[in-house]
Amino acid sequence: MSMKFYSSLTKKYVIALAGLFLMTFLLVHLAINLLLLFDDSRGLFNIAAHFMGTNPFIQIFQWVLFGGFAIHILIGIVLQIQNWMARPKQYARRNGAEESIFSRYMIYTGAIIFIFLVIHLTNFFIRKISGTVPEITSSDLAGMEDMGLLIVEKFKMGGYVLFYVIAFLFLGFHLDHAFQSAFQSLGLNHPKYTPFIKGLAHLVAIVLTVGFISIPIIIYFFK
Ligand code: HEM
């Protein structure tokens, strides 16, 4: 076993941990966004968004989150390049386990999610930090940012809805593979538990995908 092999294992460890961390962010992000569907006044969502946008602990945590994205993406690119360069050797070895850890589509679905993320942050996050989110004018929340209104306005446009839904389908594909692959990279592979983990991986990927897709669709057609 060469040094290179060890360092690539370390990268797989780190990309797996960062990926699982990003997935917990997605679950929280989804839970907060779903509030928009259950409250037409958008009050619940706006209060949650306001808390997330002002709580000092979460402000610090946001940079940890961006760091998690950066590490995950950079290591993903490096691993993929190494994988491409090692391909002839891998064919010779026919090492199935090694290949399945790094599915050949992850880099492409990942790239699409990255493009989505840049557009998404421009739509919402940049608007927020530049202070151009509309304010609530009536009700006892007057003066608070109406981030919910920004989302509803965007998802009343068919093009946006289509773009988001397509991006979420790629996200679902990425997550479906990622979760079980992360467990494999962390060495948590076990004949008894692996089928359960695979089932859980599918479930989490489906819940996140269906959950995220439901938001633009329901807003477009029913709000
Ligand atoms: C319908 C689905 C989604 C909606 C409505 C939505 C909405 C938002 C909004 C309003 C913000 C700004 C929050 C604020 O700063 O107050 C935001 C931030 C963000 N979103 Fe989303 N989002 C969705 C899906 C996603 C997905 C699938 C991802 C990741 C792949 C994602 C990643 C992020 C990140 C990284 C931030 C910046 C961090 C933060 O502000 O906490 N979002 N999103």
C-alpha cells in the first residue's frame, strides 16, 4: 500500500464526513422551507428565517457550512481527477469495491448542484446580505424581512420552478448514492447492517428530493 493510497482514503473519509454534515443542513433547510406551505401568512417561515439570519451562533455556523461545501467540492474534484488518471490500472485490477465507492456520475450531478447553488445563493442569500429583501408592512411582524415573499414571487415563475425541480432531481440522484457511499468510506460496512443503511439512504434521498420538489410545485399551482 503506497502513501498515495492512504491519502486517498483520508480524502474519502473527509469528503464523507463533510457530505453527511451537508445532509444534516439540508434536512434543517427543508424543514424550515416547508413552513411556507403550511402558513399562508408566511409568518412562521419569516420568524424561522429571521432567527436563522440573526442568531449569533448560527451566523458563525454559516461559515462552517460554507467551509463544509468548499471542502466537499474541492476533495470531490481532486478524487475525481485521481480516479480518471488511475482508470487503466483499475480496469486491470477489476476492483469492484473500489469502483463502487466512487460512482462515475457523482462529479456530474455534483457540478449541476454547484451551478444550482451559485444561482440559488444569488437569488436569496446575496439579496439578504445586501439588504434588498422586501419588508413586512402589516401585522405584528412589521419591519421584519419578508424572505417568504421573495420565494413565493420566484416560484410563481414557471422557468424558475422548472429549473429548481430539475436541479432537485439531480440532487436526489447525488444524495441517493452519496449516503451509502459515505458509510462505506467510513468503514461502517457490515453484512448485517449494510442492507438497512442502503434502505435508509434511499429513504433520506427520497424524503429530501420529494420535500424540496414539493415547495416550488405547490407554490406555483396552489398559493
Ligand atoms: C425549495 C427549496 C429551497 C428554498 C425555498 C430555499 C430557500 C433559501 C433561502 C430563502 C435562503 C436564504 C436564507 C437566509 O439567509 O435567510 C437559502 C439559503 C441557502 N440555501 Fe436554500 N432553499 C432551497 C433549497 C436548497 C437546496 C436544495 C440547497 C443545497 C443543495 C440549498 C442551499 C442553501 C445554502 C447553502 C444557503 C445559504 C446558507 C444559509 O443562508 O443558511 N437550498 N435558501
